[in-house]
Amino acid sequence: MKYLKKFESLNEAKMFDDYKELIAHSKKYLGEIYIERPLEWKKKIKDIIEASGNTSFYNTSLALRNLSDEVRKDFTNLQNFYEDINAHIKELDEIYQKSEQLSPEDEKGYDELEKIESQTSNYIDFIEQYIEDLDKITESFINIDETVRHLLKLDFKSFY
């Protein structure tokens, strides 16, 4: 647990050698970082949209793109965490295949890992959709900017 503060402040998935350590960290990792992060994203989107009246559509799209990059980093970290969970599940599966049994502690850990894997999978689905929606709105602002620029360049006098 001595790495918890560093782990939290860097917002990066840490690879765990021991599944027990992973389980101990998972509630904090998934709870504080991947429940609170969407609240931060929501605030940032709100701030970007509110500021869009005072800036160009292009600048708004850049701000949204930066947010998208931030979300993608979090997504990558979550995927790495998910891979670590699955590696521990596979390791316990291999132990079971060799000895045809797990210790009661390992069985409990296996069940907990499966719950964490399922929860993490749900977060991955949520963030994938979030990124897709964020990319759509970013593209919309880019299209608006391009259309406005085109309309401002039109010279109606040349049509006469």
C-alpha cells in the first residue's frame, strides 16, 4: 500500500505482482479515479461549451480534442489494469488446471477478480462510448468552423 499515493496522483494503472494487492487497490482505483474522472470530464465539457461563445468554433474543437486525449489516456490506463486483472485470473486458472483445486483463499480471490474484471469491463464500455461521443461533438465543431469560414469567404457580388 506504500505506492497508493503515487498510484493515485499519477492516475496510471500500476501492474501488480500479487492479485491480493490488485484487489486491495481496485476499489480505490476504480472508485476514486474512474467514478470521479467522469465528473471531471463533465465539468470540463461544460466549461468548454460555456466558453465557446467567447471563442471560435475551431478553438472549441481544439479544447474538446484535448479533453478527448485526456480521456484516451485514462482509457489506456484502464485497459492496462484490465489486462493485469485477466493475467491474474489466467494464472489462477493455470494453478487450478495443474492441481485441480485452489486454496480457499485463492478461490475467494478468483471470485473477487472476476467481479473486478466485470466492473472494469463495464467502465471500458462506458469510456469507449464517451470517447466516441466526444469525438462526434468535436467533429461537429470542426464542421461548423469550416462551414462558417466558407460562408464568410463567399463574395455574392461575383454572382452578378
